[in-house]
Amino acid sequence: MKTPDCERYIEDPEANASHLAACAECRALFGAESNVPSPKIDLNALPLAPWEGAQHRPWPLVTGAALAIFAIAAALFAASGVSPADTLAANMPTLSRLQSLVLLMRQAPIVVVGVLFIVVNTVLIALLRRAPKGLDV
Amino acid sequence: MSRVTRFIVPATMLTAVLALVLTLAPAFAGVADAKAATPASTDQPFLSQLSSFTTIQGAAAAMTKTAVIVSLLFVWIIVAVIVTLFAGREVRYSSVEVRASALYCFALGLVAFTSFVITAIVFSYLVPYIVGVPLLAALGVFAILTKVYGMISIFHAAGSIVAGSRTRSQLERRRWFRGDLAMVIVGLVVLGAIRLIPLVGTIIWSLASVFGIGTALATRFGRRDPAFLAWRPARA
């Protein structure tokens, strides 16, 4: 590259296309008669990025799924002949299983619980130090 | 994976699986059932869930239980749609993370679950000193938020695996099955259908919860913030 014009052409070939007509060296390197194959990119061959099409909101699908699940639940309640409100109130997910575990483990010596607390949380912090995979989403 | 992580992951998975098995054992369910015993309780031991189909009363109770599960799926849909609308990018990032490093998320989820339990025990010792009550409440709220966000990420991951587009032309042809919202709904329906299977559904849903807690914490709720940065003085 001899001149600033050549450098400008390399930086932006489309804006400085007229430079090819004036410079024989650049014409030989980048012109139509040069043997450098132009890169052809097949977009469909590239992997699909997770963010492509992510903003699409198919409301018919969402509404249909919600209504279908609601209808199935209503039909099941009607078939079993129980009151939905009472049954749901009696079967709400609770932390009872965890509560049982906590009550049971409280019978262990406090030293053991303290050691477990330190060990498990140290391991948790050690695991959390790992950076997540840097995928662009 | 570093040498420390290679040791930590299998060791913690083993201990945490033991903790999970203990939690799901019938002895604990018996304690829970003594507190709130109903014919269609979702806290029944696994084997009694299977044997309940042999009688008419059992079948009726199973139908009621299915109705409860489907009703909860409806609640899940509402929550999942709201969270995905407000934090779609974060959910997508967590979903990508759990698909990219599933073992890490699973190990982290198990350790986090164990940590929640042991931290709750430690906080319960502080209840007589008043400070334990808000600490326990904060831990409970954090655990529930982690589980809810993580499960929505798992719905997205499952939906992307089942119905995600593989090519651009396939993506452009689709009218409904594209976008974060559709993937979350598809995943929720698929996992919800699996949830209805006795025994297997409970196990798979529990595993999904562990994966969800792991991916929520691994990605810091999809915000990609670094955790526990090492402090170093600036150089001139």
C-alpha cells in the first residue's frame, strides 16, 4: 500500500470504489480480475443464535394452553365431585417436608450442625465462583 | 474444570443426593402427613401413590390429586408468562446455561438445596433471640424465588429441546412455536404432563427443581453478574 488513498480503500472498499480505476496495484489485488475468491456466507449454515426470534409473542398459543389446562382442571374437579376451593386450600404446596427435615436434624449435636453449615456453604461459595459459560444470548 | 471443582462436584453430589433421599423418605412424609392428613394429599409416600389406584376411593382421590396438580400447572403458566414477559432475556440466558453445563447446574442445585436446609436449621437456633425469625423468612422467600425462577428457566430449556427451531428457515416458517414465551409454555406443558405420572413424575419434577435452583444461582438469576470477585488494587 503506497498511498493514503490505498489505505482508505482497504478501510472502506465500497465508499472508495473509484480508487480501483486509479491504482493498478490495488486493481491487481482486489479488482474483478484478481484471483482472490470472494467469501460467500450461507446464513442458513450458521448455527441459530438463542436470541433469534426470541421476542416473538404467540398469544394464541399462550391463551390456548392456559385455557386448556384450566378446562382440564375444572373437568377433573367436576368429575371427582369435590369443591375446588377447599381441595386446593388443603393441598397447597407447603414446606412441611423441609420443616420435618429441619426438626429432625435439630436433634443432632449443635457442633455437627455448625460444621455442616460451614462445610456446605464453603462448597457452595466455591462452586459459585465459577463463571457461567459466556454464550451470547 | 479445575482440580478442586472436579473433586467438589462428585463429593457434594453424593452427599446432597443422600440428603434428598432422606427428605423424600416415607419417614419424613409420615411426619408431614400427621400435620395435614387428607385423602388426596400430595405429600403421600411414593409407594402409596401407586397402590391408591386399586380401589374406587383411591381412584377418586387420585383424580382429585390430578386436578390439584393441573390447577397448580395453571398457576405456573400465569407466573411463567409474567416472568418471561418482564425478564425474557434473563430466563433465556439461564436456559442456555443449564443446557451448556447441566452437570454443574445439577451439582450446584443439590449443594444449594442442602445449604438451604442446613442454614434453616442454624437460623432456627436463633429464633429465641428474635433475629432468627426475619432471617428464616428471608431465607424462605429467597428459596422460593430461586425455585420459581429456576423452574421457569427449566421450562424454557425443555421447550427449546423439544420444540426449538434448528435452522433459520424453520424459524421463519413457524408462526406460533418461536420465541421465549412459546418455549416456556411448551416446556411447562411437557414437564406438567410428565408430572402427572405417579412416582416418575414426582422424581422428574424434583430433579427439574434441583436443576432450576442450580441454574438460577449459577447465572445469578440470568444477570451474568460475577460472584465473589477477588479484590485487587489498581495499578498505575
